[in-house]
Amino acid sequence: MADPLRDAPSDARQIAEVHVARWRAAYRHLVPQALLDVLSADDREERWREAAAHRSGVLVHDAAAGRVDGSCAFGPCSDEDAADAVGAVHPLSVLPSAWGAGLRRRLLDAALSHLRAGAGTGAGAPVLRTLEGDARARGLSERQGWRPDGRRRTQRRPGIGAVPENAVDEVRYRLPG
């Protein structure tokens, strides 16, 4: 049987659906409910298609039924103070129904393998970001060896519909060499 982990930048719709489901499950106590209510796979799909040009790759995991149940994008790190980074893991999303099955680790390991292969030898450590209040994602990252590097940022999100502009605080992690 073939490995269900594959390159799939063309699965924007299913990636968007996973992204929305993850946000609604993981961030319900971190962002306004009104924002979660107006999240749409249509909007996310368009954003995924636009962002694909700025990423090195997108990996997806196909569930047994042939549906995407997780995705991980990766590419260059745009943080000016992380010029030594081998790259960055951008959004990594897994359907809540697949949480706890090791899918996040598989996606992350595959993305890191791609980043390192493209960077050659002697490159710095990769980076990723999590929402500051997302204890689950932060705990998973730390159990997988990632460490906060002391950098935080506030990511401003434009308003959607009746939801005003909002902001989320993010923590940057590095994977020690």
C-alpha cells in the first residue's frame, strides 16, 4: 500500500476545510466566537491558492476514504532576525477527528526532511509558530523537541463580515540543531 503522505498543492479546497475545522476546535477559547463562526472554506481556499506561490511545498495526508485529514506547508523563513533558519513550517493543520494518531508528527517530519534537503549542509534550525494560548500545539511542539526562541509577534487579522479586525499573539519555536 502506498504511503498516504504526498505532495499536493492542488488540494486547496480540502486543505481549507481542514484549516477551518482545526481553528473551530482548537481556538474556540482563544479567538472571538464570531470570528470562528464566519470562517469559510471558500475564503481559506482562495488564500491557500494565493499563498502556494510563496511556499516550497504543501504536504497532505489522505485518510482511508481518500479525503485530506491533515496538511503542512513549508518554505523559506521570512523573519529578518532568523536569516540562519533552514526554513519555516507554515500552517500545519490536522482534522480534530485525527488528533492523537501521530499525523502531526508525520507531516512535520516530512516537511523538515524537505526543508533540510533543499538547504544543504550547515544550515540553521527550522522555525515554526504557534498561537501563544494554544497549549495543545505548544505542548506537542515541545514534546517533539522544538523550543521557544524568545521571539513573539502579534499577527493582525483583517475583519471578516461583522467581525472587526482582531489580533493573535504567536510564539516562535526553533528545532535545536
